[in-house]
Amino acid sequence: MAFLLLICWACGSGQKESEGEELVLQDDLGREIRLKRQPERVMAFASSMTEMLFAVCDTASIVGRSPQCDYPDAVYSKPVVNNYPVDLEQVLALKPDLIFTVEGITPLDMAARLEELGIPVYYQKYRSVEDILKGIEDIGRIMGREQQANYLTDSLRQEVQTIERRYSKQAQRQRVLAITWSDPIYVYGQNTILTDQLRILGAQNAVQEVFDQPYPALTREYILKMNPDVLLGGSIERLEREFFSLYPELRKIAAYQNKRIYQPTGNLIERPSPRVVESIRELESFLYP
Amino acid sequence: MRSAFYFIGAILLIVVALALGLQVGTFEVDLPTIWNAFFHHDPDNTTHYAITNLRLPRLLLALVVGASLAFCGYLMQAMVNNGLADPYLLGTASGASLGAVIVFFGFIEVSIGGFYMPPVFALVGAFVVTLVVVVLGYRKRQLIPAQLLLAGIAISSLVTAIVGLLTFLSDSEGKLKSVIFWSMGSFERASWTLLPYPATALLLALLLFAFLQKQLNILLLGADRAQALGVNVAQTRWAILGTVSVVTGFAVATSGPIGFVGLIIPHVTRGLMGATGKSNLLFCAFVGGLFMLLCDLLSRILYPPAGLPIGIITSFFGVPFFVYLLSQKNYKFSS
């Protein structure tokens, strides 16, 4: 009865309707997922979602982790499951009721294969900091841990608002270019959470053009024209060795001239995780040293 | 007379392609800006800087690499007397890829002493694999073309399998991107520092074969007849092998293994100039350079700003033309 009540109450994002005892969910890709009961054994194929699970769920309900998962430390106590290509036998052995993943990490045909084997896959996608917070709440609802999830997101939301207020009246918005790879040059495009994090900090993504890919490849000429104020992607020494030695022409950009080159923590900036505020604070330390 | 017309046509088209290429990029420029970038250069003007230090070396690298691959393709087809041969038959492309991949996957530091290592190791890989293939193709103090071809195919397959294994075991999406980008070719790394290496190799090779074009044409008649006509076949073959290894090695090391140019442009050359034209090699280099310039231009126009990988363009536009050429009744591989 309590479970039925839970179903009726949970009609927000992520949960669509109940049909008898069955729980019917709709994920961020609009896919319908049917569960026989509320999930008790779960795992995630994305390290960001593993962090969300640890932040919200009873850790005993998390049955595995992907090879990339490295936070929190408790994650190392969980068995590793290859997420690409997916180790189907290992997944079957762990018997999860539901697998969480992020758009782009797990191919849809693999999700279909898992569902044939009786293991539903739930996708989330994020374009902004608020999407991450909603994703956490979503997991809370699905796992019956709404209170813990809301407590966490309320606190994170408050911190984001405080930071946003602090920089809302910036006259000059710094243009930040964040590179993810140097040969070829791949960068954080407009369709990434970094763009929203920079907006919160009163700065802007130097890549203003919207590309189809979240992480577009750029040419030296394009970067030269953008002339970013700040470059993220590695320490000055490392980028000097691995980036500017390959592209000496880019030593003309303002970020290089003014030595405003910083190395963000990889598993912070790359992950849409509950540590998103920590990531914003780290960016803040680069933008306003 | 006809060949002179084709030469002038190719040179004019190269000039036009260079002028067009200088106008394509992120900075919007017109012809007066290009003129000023060269003749009234303002060092503080970023547009001038982009034209002279990014666009021009890129275009010249495309020209040199296209010319190199076409030239080497012509030499290889003449040496093995087979129109299916290309510069990569000696394993140069797979060797270069292995060298680059070893660096991309972190077995070697990406930068040593300020030098970016992937092209350096690509060159080393190209030379090592070519050497192995040549050793295998050498028997009883003679270079045997059929054996050389088979050795090239076998060793290339093995090296490609090693590259595939390393790629499969890669733990980083970024490294995979580097390898994919590398394997399809690009001129984005072009610079005035990089350009002299492939350009010098090509110029020296062109100079050498200015004296050997006649022997090369006689070689198309077959080794026995060439020998009977006074050509030192063994010496000519060694000259071809050495040249192809070095010129292709530098081209691939700077731009990645770009396909089809070395296969199709020699056929285009013979289609236009005849199978044994006196200036075929030089013309082949010009047409290869022109073709690559046009492919680079298209790649940047079709998919700005990064441009499509150049190997995709060379295949898309080269193969239909190649098929058309082969369907022509009057086309012959040799005289």
C-alpha cells in the first residue's frame, strides 16, 4: 500500500504513472521504463551518476561501479563492471533492478539488449546546473529517498544562488576557453554544463557559436579569433609542453600573454555530479584569483 | 604542345586554388586584405598573422603532400608495373600510424625538448616498417617486385592489427580521437617549421628523377626488356624505393596517411599525358598538389571551422573520377 502511495505521489519528472503494482517511468530521453517494484539493487554506467547514487541512496543498494568511477572512496568497495563494451555476464551476475546512465555513454541498442535480459536502463541528460540538481531529485524519487535528495539539492541550489548573486553585475564578462584534448583541439562547446557554470560566475564560454557536438573540434585560426581571456585544460607547464609546442601561433592569445592558464580537476569539471558546486568554486578561484 | 597546355593549365589552377584557399577561414577576408597581409604586413594585425602563419603554410603543406603522394604513387606503379600500386604498399602508412599511435597512447612523452613527438615517431615508424618490407622483398641479391608487394601487404596487415589492438585497449576517448583524426589525415598542424621537411624531400626527389624519367618509362615495358635496352633495373628500383620511403615518410608523418591520391593521380597523369610522357612525373606532382589543395578547400568549406578529415574528401571526390577514367576506352596503363 505504501508503495502504491509512493507511485501516486511521484508524478514529477522521471515518473509517469502506475499501472497496478507496476511502476512506469519516463527517462530524460522520453523512453518508457516499467519496473515490477521499486528498485532495491541499482548501479550506474556513468561515474557522475554513481556519485549521485552515493549521495542519495543507501550504499548497500549500489551493486557495482564502472571502471571510471573514483568518487567517493566508498565506490572502490563495489565490483567493477565494464561499461563499454558492457560486460553483460557481469551485469547479470549482479542482478540490478535498474541501471542508471547518461545520454551518450551507453548506446541505445545496448540498453535494448539489457532490457531483453530483464534489466531496465534509465537515461538522464544535462544541459545546465539545474538539470543536474533535477537529476539528483529524480533518482531520489525513483529510489524512494526523496527527502535525502531534496535536502541535498536545496542546499546546493542555495549555494549556486549565492555565487550567482555575487557575480550578477559583472561589467566585463571574461571569455573562457576550456580544451578537452589538444591534437586535434577539442573544446567545451555551448551545449555543455561549463557554459552554465561560467554564466553563474559572471563569465562566458569563449565558444559562442552553437555546434552540433557538445565538444567541437576547432582550428588554431578559430581560437586566435576568439582570443580567450582564460584558458582551462592544464597547468602552464603542461600546456606549454603539449599544446603550445604544437601550436606556437596560439601564444598570441590573451590567456597565454597574461598567463591565465589553469588546470581544473578532471573529475570535477567533466562530471555532472553532486559536486557541481565544488566545481563552480574551483572555477571561481581561477576567474577571480 | 598538348602537354605544355596541360602544364600551364595545372599551374594556373594551383594559383587560383591558392588564392581561393587564402580566403577561406574563420577571419573573413577579401583580396585587398590578403594583399596587405603579404605586402604591408602589420605584425599586430591578427588577420594578417592568420593569413601568413596559418593559412599559407597549410595550403603549401597540402600542395607538397599531394604532390609527394602522387609522385610516389607514380614511381611505385612504374616499379612494380602495376596500376594498383600506391605509395603505401611498402607499409609506410601503417608504420607511420604505429609510430604516432605509440606516442598518442602515452608510451612516449608527447613532447621532448620542445619537439612534438607524433610526427617524429611517425617518421621513424614509417622508415622501420618500410625497411622490414624491403628486406623481405630482397632475395638472391635482387629486389623481387612480387615478393615486395606481398611482404608489404603482410607487414602492413600485422602493423595495422597492432594499431587496432592498442586502439581497442585505449582507456581514453581523447586518445581515440587523436588516432582517428590522425588516420584520416589533416593539415591543421601545418606551420613554417614543419613545412621544410616534406618540401625538401620532394624537391630533391623531383630533381633526382628529372634524370631518371627515361629509365622509368622503359621500366614500364618490363624488367627484362628494360635490361636489354640498357637500363640498370636494379639501380633504378633502389632509387625508387629509397625515394618513395623518404618522400612518403615525410608526407605521412606531417599529415597522416591520406588515401587514394597516390593511386589515382598517376592514372590521371597517364590519361592526360600518355603512358610514357617525358614530363609525366613532374606533371603528376603538380596534379597531386592541385587535387589536394582543392580537397582541403572543400573540407574547410563543407565543415567549418575544423574541416572534414582530408582522407574522406580525397576518397569521395577521387574515386568517382577514377572510375570514370578507367571506363574511358583510350586509357592504357603502359604503352
